[in-house]
Amino acid sequence: MHVSENSATAFFAISVPTLYLWAALTSGHRRTWARWPATLVCARAAIGFTLALVLIHVFTTQASTQVARIPWPLPASFAPSVRVDPVTLAMLGLISFIGLVILTFSRRYLAGDPTANDPDQHIYRRWFCATLASISSLVIANQLLWLGAAWVATSLCLHQLLTYYQQRPQALLAAHKKFLISRMADAFILVGLVVVGVHYGSFQMDRVFARVDPAAFTPGLTIATALIACAAILKCAQLPFHGWLIQVMEAPTPVSALLHAGIVNMGGFLMIRFAPLMVHAGLAQALLVIAGTTTAVIAALIMTTRVSIKVMLAWSTCAQMGFMLMECGLGLYNLALLHLLAHSFYKAYSFLSAGEMVATSAQREHTPRGTEPSPARWFVIAGLAGLAILALFTIPGLGRGHPAVFSVLILALASLIGEASGSRDLLLRAGAGALAIAGLYLLWAFLSTFWVPAARVAPSTISEAGITLAFGLLFVVRAMLSTSGGARRLAWLHPHVYGGFYLDQLFTRLTLVIWPPRLPTRAPLATAPASPTRSTAHE
């Protein structure tokens, strides 16, 4: 990948986090124009600077990656520098657009909240914009220490939003658990980045990637990349460190939208950014495959037992993050980037329209369904899917080097067809949707080849087979639950699935033992009514 040093893009790249930071610093001004109007103006300006940066990068440069170094009195290795490439542009566009949408929604949301007065909204605006500034700084950073500092700042600013409702003990407990897990992730990534920088003799990301030599991968570097992968796993709320993601639903809905659309994805972005290094880190890739596959399968199963829309969306995020990390572990960074962008837009829309989703879900429950697929029909569908998967593993080149991904796609389509086979309309919609998704994926796979480095190390057969077996087991369970006989046989499993296999309960107890949070004293459930005499006297 060709890298050029150009300072022309530095102004536009740095302007995005600077605008958010300015909005955070001026959010407490007494003048009316400096409250919500000024915050929204800064958010709109951030989109403008992002579009300008895209145009400059596309039409005025020849290199796929540009690096702008900021003058610094210390050695050049420690100088702050900005990295602009297609991944940076895609992430900046995502952050600026979703940030503006959620801020606009937040203004109406807080206006209808009787507990959110103007000082509280000032605090909300400050930390929301500070969070956006930290995320955008993380995205444009080319210097490893700057990236690590932005990673820590993102978590600390988000913590202030998660504890916005100080009177809710459940929200404070969830935020406390997230705080402890984030500090573990911070320690992992900072140690990993320092070791990588010392090993390659530079903390500039472009120079580190240029010096990567697969033959000189030392044990220390292997451990460092594993620590960075562990930081991504913790950031993406993978099992058994997932409980906080489910329980922070006590926070305001716009904060949940920002968390699920832009922050929890940062673990996947970290792996995509370090793709030139991670493709040679066998231990790190194995950790991503194991953690991602396990979380994706278990969280997808648990999600089917949830009734609350927001909780169901949270479990969906947990599963999707697992699948994204699994893709990174397989070296499919272009597919992981597509997954990240699509998931962010979908989850932002889902949380901001949660009320409409409740109505849609209720309408589906009262809509007559088709005939229940028979076990024989499921058996035929499973047999055809099994033959297709067997062909992927036995015929050379049929799976394009990644039969596990195509196996998961086949199982997903088989499950969709099996559940829709009782209704002709649902079956036609499922088939049309499958063709549309396949076409979009092939188009993205072609275009993203120029943006994201492809895997240069093929995944092991053990990883491919393990992923296929795990999702195959999930397919069998879902198929059994779709039939009355199978559901009766799996009735013993339902309480354990509904309880999340009790993983979060164990982690919560451990958290309360190691570092218990300070929770507010609960108010009395009811107060005795005042006597008429006392009421009259007060009046």
C-alpha cells in the first residue's frame, strides 16, 4: 500500500474532533444560542469538513493512504500524526452523520423528560460532544500513543453519559461494571501498543506497518498483538464480559443508540486498522475466532428468549460484534468493515425508533402465520444445506479459501427458508432478500479490495471446521424450536437460555466483591399522605 506524506489534509481531519471539542467546552454558556443551537451547528460543520476531506482525498491525491505529521519538539517517533485512508473516511462519515442524527433526536428527547432540566442538558451536551471528539480522534490517529489516549478518553467520556441518571441504581451498577472492564481493556491496549512501538522502533503507525516482517514475529510481539486483540474483545462486550451492554439500557435512549452504533464497534475498527499486523498474529487471530464465534452463537440463541425490544437489540449487538470479530480472526477485514458500517446505521435507527418497533412487533404477534413447517421439511432443508457445506470443504477453491463464511451464509439462508416455508409470501420475500444481500456483498467485496488489506495468511482448517460446527448446532436448535415436538424436547433448556447461562451473574458477584460501587439510597416506595389540617396550613 502506497503511503504519502501530505499536510493539506491535516486541517480538515483535525477540524472534526476540534469542532466536537469546542461544542463540549462551550455547552455551558449562559446565552441561549450557545446551548443546543451551537451544538447542532458544530455537528453540521463536522459533516461539512468530512465531506471536504473525502473530496480532497479522492480527487487530489494518488496514494491510498495519506499521513500528515504535526510539528512536535520531541523526537519524531512521538510526534502526533494524522492518518487519512478509505477506512478513516468511512468511519468519519459514519461518526459525523450518526452524531448529528442522535444529537437532533436528543434535543427532542430531553425536552420531553421532566427530570432533565437545563443544567442537566448542559452536562449531557458536554459529555456527548466530548465522546464524539474522542471517537473521531481515535479514527484519524496515526500515532500509537495518541490512538491509545483517544481509546481511554472515549471510555471515560461515555461513562459520564451512562451515569446521567444518578438516581437509578441499576444504571450505576451497569456503568460500574463497564468501567472496570474498560480499565482492563485500556491496560491491554496501552501495553500492547507500547510493546509494538518499541519492537519496531517507532510509534508512527505507517512506519510500523512498513516494517512488518512475518519471519521476525518474536514471542513478545505475539503477546502484544494478543493483548490488543483482548482489548478489542472486551470493548465489543464479548462473553462473559457482556452484562453491562445489556444492563445499560437504563441510560437515555440516545446514549444507547450512540453506544451500539458507534462505540461498541471500536473493537472491530481497531482490528481493521491493525490488519497489516494482525494477519500475521496467529494467537490473536485464534482468540478473535474463539471469542467471536462463541459469543455470536450463544447471544443469538439468548436473544430469541427476550421480550423487551431494547434488551433484544442489545443481545443482537452482542452477537453481531462476535460475528464481526470472527471475521477479523479469519482475515476478512473488508467484510468486517461492511459489517461495522451496516450494523451502526441499523442499530442507530433501531434504538431511535424503538417505539415504532414495539408497535411493529405487536402487529406481527397478531398477524396470522402460515402452517408450521413439518420436521420432514426441516430434515430435507438441513440435508441440502449439509451437502452444500460438505462440497465447500471437499471441492478445492469452491469456498474461495473461506468455507466457514459461506457455510454460515448457507445455514442462515436455510434457517430463513425453513421458517418461511409455511407461507408462500414469506418464502418469496426471503428469497428476494437473500439474492439482494448476496449481490450487495459481492459488489462490496469487489470495491473494498482497494480499501482494506486482504488476508495474506489462510485460516486454519480447525478454525473453519469449528465455526461451521458451532453455527450448525445453532441451526439445529433453531430448527427444533420451530416445531412443536422439538420445542417440547428442548423445554428444559429454556430457563438456562433465558438466564444467559448465568455468566453475567457470576461476573456481577465478582465485581461486587472486588470493587463494590457506590449506589444511591433507594427512596421509599410510598409515602403517607399528609393530613388535611397540615395541608391546609401549608397552603
